[in-house]
Amino acid sequence: MPTITIDGRKIETQPGKTIIEAALDSGITIPHFCWHPALSVAGNCRMCLVRVGSYKKGPDGSIEHDVEGNPVVQWMPKLQIACATPVADGMVVDTVGEKTIAAQNAVMEFLLINHPLDCPICDEAGQCKLQEYAFTHSRGESRFVEEKVHKPKRVAWSDRIIFDGERCILCSRCIRFANEIAKQPVLTFVERNDHVTIELFEGTTFDSPYSMNVIELCPVGALTSADFRFSSRVWEMSFT
């Protein structure tokens, strides 16, 4: 079985697994939005960027060390997405280094540029991945002073699901769920650049018996239940 090193920790994993899967199996959490174990890999949020390399070996095949006795790592020139990069024996992964943190901060800054300040009224507040990562994986301040891009809000995908385009971070989880699990391919991306949003195909509704699962699947508050929205907060509820 392949043995990889994540943040200095040697991990034995299964062939064919990706870095994010191997890390999670070992209790190491790599931040992510679009990846989900039950869905195909999209790789579009870029939040799981990590530094990947391998130990430098000499002519005799032994690992070379620097003057301080640390093994020398040959890093790939660009960071890789952990959700789509398969493990390989001898791989070295850095999830907490300076370059990795800088990439995570940059991704979060771009995601928050046009995100509305809806946290006080958002149903997802308190269990929102974007809110969580804003505290743990971001610069903590915005350099953006221009007006935010406005998108359609309170769009009914069915009589049970309401979509907020301004809160959406375009992770495509709902699209892949509709295509792969619900078997009702009615959702798609439209427009370009910072105006991209998700729409139903003309003349359709997302009314699959499984459709309301996308509300829980959404990592932010872009999808809410028409019956339950604004009714309660997560900290007022108990889990069974």
C-alpha cells in the first residue's frame, strides 16, 4: 500500500485514493467546499489546494538531507487540489505551510468579494462552511471597496426549495446531486465570470423526491426550505 507523508506524519493508505480522502481517513481535515464523498469530483472551488512533492533521492536511491538533517523535498511548481490528486507512494503533502495558507486565504477572499453580509439572518449561520473558514482560513479583512455584484434572490426551484444566487459559491454540489443521485438533470450554470449563477432549464422544476437533500448538501445558505426558512436557528435545535 502507498505510504505518504502529510505535514510530517507518515500515513499508509489505499491505492487509488485521493489526498483529501487519505487525509480524512487519518483525521486530517483539508478545507473544501465542492468535494463530497458521494458525488463526482468537480475541483472547482480550489479551497483544498495543497503543496505536493516527493523526497529528493541521490544516485544510490537514498533520501538526501540538508545541513540540518531534514529530508529534502522536491515540490511541484504549482499547488494541487487535494480532491482530485491521487496518492502515490513516497508523496509528501503540506497542508499548513506558508504557500498553502496563502492560497486558502486568496480563495476565501475571492469567494467573499461578492458574498452578501447575510449571516445575521441566514438559516445556515452557525453551521456554515463559508462562515467557519472565514474565521480559520482567511485574511480576516476585505480589500474590496467596489459595489458587490447582485444576482437573483428568492428563486423557487420548486414549491419546497428556495435559491439565493448571491449566497451561492458555485460549488456545483446541487447540480451533481440532481444529475447523479436524483437522476433529474434540470440544473446548470449560466452567464460568465462573476455573474455566473445556477438556473433551472426552461420549463422545469426540481421536484424529485430526493430534491430537498440539496438544502443540507449546500455548504452555505444558498438553498433553504420554503416551509422552514427564517423559522429557527441552528443553536435552538437538537439533533436526533
